[in-house]
Amino acid sequence: MPTQALILALVAIIVVPGIAFAGVLLSRYAAAEKSRYELEAKDVARAAAAVIDRDLTGLINTLQVLSTSRALAAGNLEDFYRQASSVKAFIGADIGLRLPNGQQLVNTRVPWGTSLPATPLETDARAIATRGPVISDVFVGSIANRPLVAVIVPVIVDDEAKYLLHVGAETERVLNIIKPVIPADWLIGIGDRNGTYVTRSENHAEFTGKPGVPAFLARARGDEGSFVGESAFREKVLVGYVRTSLTQWLIAANIRQSLLERPLNDALLLLVGFGVLVLAIAALLALWLWRFIARPLEALEAASRRFGQRETSFDIPTRLREFMAVRDALKAATAEVNQSRDVLELRVAERTQELAQANTELLAQMRAREAAEGQIRQMQKMEAVGQLTGGIAHDFNNMLSIITASLDLLRRRLERGDMNIYKYLDAAEEGANRAASLTRRLLAFSRQQPLAPEVVEMNRLVAGMSELLQRTIGESIRIETVLAAGLWRTRADASEIEDAMPEGGRLTIETSNAFIDDSYVSGNDSVASGQYVMIAVTDTGTGMAEEVIGRAFDPFFTTKKIGMGTGLGLSQVYGFVKQSSGHIKIYSEAGQGTTVKIYLPRYYGETDGDAKPIRKEARPLLAGSQDEVILVVEDEERLRQITVATLEELGYSVLEAGNARDALELLAKRQDIRLLFTDIVMPDVSGRKLADQALALRPDLIVLFTTGFTRNAVVHNGVLDAGVNFLPKPFSMEELAEKIRKVLSH
């Protein structure tokens, strides 16, 4: 009989059936218990929801009856206060009367005649619009100074909501009405529509008015359901939840998983006991089996130790088939080993030497390959970082330049009847689509903050702030100011302007007059054309990534560590600027720094009622001649094409290059090039280095730079020398024509 068959039969007969049977029973029991508790959890939540809806319905009915008060209809608020106080004693909650704008007229929490604040609620607008009762989410009462829930009923007079009548119920009231329906060992938590705790049957004071558990809120989808998760105290719980039909509050009933697992643990103990018994029986059988095979095993062990010897006995007392087969195999193997031992040892020695040599070579190859792969990975990382930081920064400025230049060319060709305009239409459309794709990734938000506008002399305000900032942040950070002469006045909240200035780092703050024309407005629907006062703040930091720029104005977004900032700074600046009818823009280059430009409308007189945006008068363009040759260097292909076309439209002879190498080759070949027009920030070789090399070849060459940074910020950051010719992006056709003509005329 094979020993394998004997062992398998033993396991199959004793161990497998018992353990499998116990496991099936335990699994079915666990599933049944889980289903029962899931149903019970939802039943407990439904019971709590029912008593809450019943209580709130009673409060609504009470308010609707009170809204028919004759004293209220007659406008006798003192008599109505006494009526409301009587009702308060009946319902156990304070009653208030407010105007539609939120101004309180009556509140039973304080004596009659007490001055009352305005307390508008988010749900007031819905109550006025629907003319029906509404129930608020949790809020902190301005008089009670504790979490409340308001039941609001509009008072309709002459087909108009004249008053808002409300009950301000403390959240503890909700706790008291659900306590009778909570079974032992169960806990109920109630959240409003915003996910804020209304109450919790344990630790009410600690939880009411606080945000709910995010992990739970994320899983509580739909009107009802159940799942296993973690409580606010990191305990594993079974949760059943429903939403109330009247308020859409979330009612969650949960029980600790440890209580549910107690019966399962008892069953598991029984299973363990059964398993121990089975193992004991198996051990007895194994002992008997060992005694049955012990003698042949000992003989086989002794024979195996003599394997390969010239004289070896293989007498093994056994009737088991496997032992007999092993005995015969040992005999045959020993005979074969004795015949080929010497040859095998020689071949093994030779092969061992070959393998050792091959292994040494393989290890050397592996080390070389690992070193090469490490270098390649590092190169790929550096290349990816370079492409990312070098490709994003100028995209938005280039898009605006493409659009404005294309529209300028379209206007001029249409004015003279030239219909060869499709390539400019394609360029403008592509730039607009790229800009739209970029801006769609920004989260929309709005700000409505109360402002105290006044006429502001911006140079005086910036100078005062610069002195204050220098004293505040210390001598390690240098602040430079460049204040424009003849700066226009603007009308804004001066304190909000001071809050809009960033702190830290090495800063350049400058002011200037600015004009936003129709060509820029056409690609920026939220910007009005006209005259503005511009404030630019530039730092010398590492710049901002595109994803950070895209979210810089989002509320609560910050790249600082926890505790170092709330993320509200730039969103407040954005809201203030937009509310002041202004415009704000961020320009950033990786490794160069960041510029934030704020545009505030120009103030024209003592009052701003008649202030109108001034539109730029159309004037003839300053044209050039074919004898004047200009070399345009720009790594953005579409922007380079538009710039070349614009200069050709102005009458100049134009050459173009996409990088510094091609530009230097053209300068060496064409001695008639008078002007080099180059972008500052380009891959490989910057515009500044290109200009140095070009002037070494051609000292008489005129150089004009362009970039998204302000001129003074670029100069003081060490990118360009003072006195350079500079045209900021984006620029219109008129600005380009005027600047080119000016630098060529000197």
C-alpha cells in the first residue's frame, strides 16, 4: 500500500470533513448576523428620522398659526412679542421675527426693546421664493452664541413676503427627541445638508456644529444604505443611514463592530476547540503510522549514508512499495556512481572553473549596465524637468500675443480689401483654443466683500507700504520700488490694496499708467478696455509651476506647510480686484521668479459717476522700409510667424530664427541686418546670451528684447543691463510699430 495513499486517506477521513463543515456553519452564521444588523441599523435610523420630521412638522404648523396673529397683521410688534413668548413656553424653543433682509424685529430669547442684530440665513432666499416653510442647516446664533437649527415660515402680506417668522431650536432639542428611540448599544449621529453635525447621541457638546467624518460622508450616497467603516474615534462600526424626507438630513445609526463580532468570536472558539480535537486524533494516528514505518525508515537512512561506497548492503525490512522502489534505486545508482565517479569529478572541476569565469564576466557586465541605466534615468529625469519648466512659463503670454497680432493683421488687411486672411484666422483660433483649454482647468469662484473706496495716490501708498514691509521683514530681504512719474489716481479700498502686496523674498514693486485696448479685450471677456493704474510685484524666487499658477487664486489653496498659511491670500486679492472692476495677471518663469500685475481703473474726477473708459484713438502706423532688415528670434513657432507677418505688414524686410544657433548663422551671413528682436527666456541659450554673442560679431547691431516680465523687474533681477530696449508681452501691432520705429531712429 503506498504511504501517500495512506496519509491522504487519513486527512480526508478525519481532518477535512470536520473543518469544512465547521467553516460552512460559521460563514453562514456570520452572513446572517451581518444582514440582520444591517436591517436593524436602517430601522433605527428610520425611527430617528420619523421623530425628527414629526417634531419639525409640529414647529412648522405652530409658526403657520402664529403667522396669522392679528397683532402681527396690525404691526403691533410688542403684543406679538408677548404672544410669541407664550408659544415659546409651549414648544420649548425661541421664536424670532425678521425682515427679508435679515434684520431681527422680535426675539423671545431677550427682553422686549433689546437692540437686535441682522442675522440673514442662507435659506431665507428659498423661503421667500417658494413662499413656503424651510428648515436651515446648523448655524451659530448671533444672540444665543451656540449651534441652532431654524424653522422658517414667510409671512405673506399683499402677495409679498413681508416678514420671516422662525423658530431657533437648539441642536440639543434634536438629541432629546431621538433618545427614546435609540436601542441599547446603538449610537446615532445626525448631519445637515452640508455634512455638519446637528447632534450625536454620545458627546453631543463635542460634536454639534462641527464637520462630519469625511470618509463617512464620501460613502453615504443615496437616500439610504449601510456599510462598515470607522467612527470619529477610529472605532470600526457597522453603519445604517437614511435621509429625512423633510430636511434631507443624514441620519446614521451605528454599532461597534466589536459587539457584533462577539457571537462570531464564541463560534470561532468552538471551531478552534474542534480543530484541537481533530489534531489530537490525527496525532494519535500519526504516532501509530510512525511506528508502522519507523524500522524501514531507519534502515533506509543508514543505507543512504553508505551511498556510493564499493561495498554497501541495502536490506530494508518493509512491505511498502515506495521504500522498496527507493532501495532498488539506491542499488542501481550506487553501481553507476562507482563506474563514473572519476570522470564526473574531472568534468565537474572543469565546468566549475568555466562557470566561475563566466560568473565574474556576468557580474562585471551587470555592474556596467546598472551604471549606464542609472545615467540614462538621471538624464531622462533632467530632460523631463527641463522640458516641463521651460515649456509652460511663456505659453499664456504667447497665446495672447498670437491672438492680438493676428487680429491686428486681420483688421489692416480687411481695411484695404485684402482677403488673404485665413492663416491669421487659424492662428487666432488656435491661440484662443489653447488659452481656453488652459483656463478651463481653473476652479471658478466669486468674492463679494464690502469695500470702502476712496481716491488713492498709488505712489504715496506704495512708498509707505515699502517702508513698513522693510521694517517688518528685516534687512535680509531687499525691497526695490520703481514709481512712475505722472501716475494717474484710482478709486479703491486702500486697506485692501495693502493686503494685496505679497511678503518675503527679494521684491520689486513698481507702478505705471496702462492702457488696455480692444485687441486685448477681445481675448479677455472679463476685462474692459480703458485706462488703468498698474501695480506690479516681482520676486526673485524659483517661479511657479503651471499647476500652481492655475490654482493660485482658488480659495484655501496653498503650497505652504500646515500652520504656515490658510491659502486665502491670493483669493482675497482676486476678489478685491474683480469687485473694484480691475484686472489681475500672474507671469512666472521657472528659475527666474514671478510677477503679479494688478490693474485698477483710472479715477477721472471728484466723483466717479461720470468716469468712462477712454478708448485709444486710431492713428497711422509708423511704417518701415524694405532697406531696414530685422531678425526675429522666438522659440514659439506660431508667435514667431505672427511677429514676422506683422513686421512685413509694416514694410520691413524680416528674417526669422527659432533658436540662438540659427540666429548667429544669419547674422554672420547677412551684414545688412540692423535690428535683432529676441525673446529673453528661450531653451538652451537665453536671449540675453544671444545678444552678447551677436554684439561681439556686430557691435553696431541694435537689440530689442521682449518677455512677460516687467522691464524694471527684469533689470533688477540681473537678466538684462540697465538702458536696454524692451517691449513687454503681450503687445499690439501699434505698440510694436512704435517701438521698432523708435529704436531704429536713435
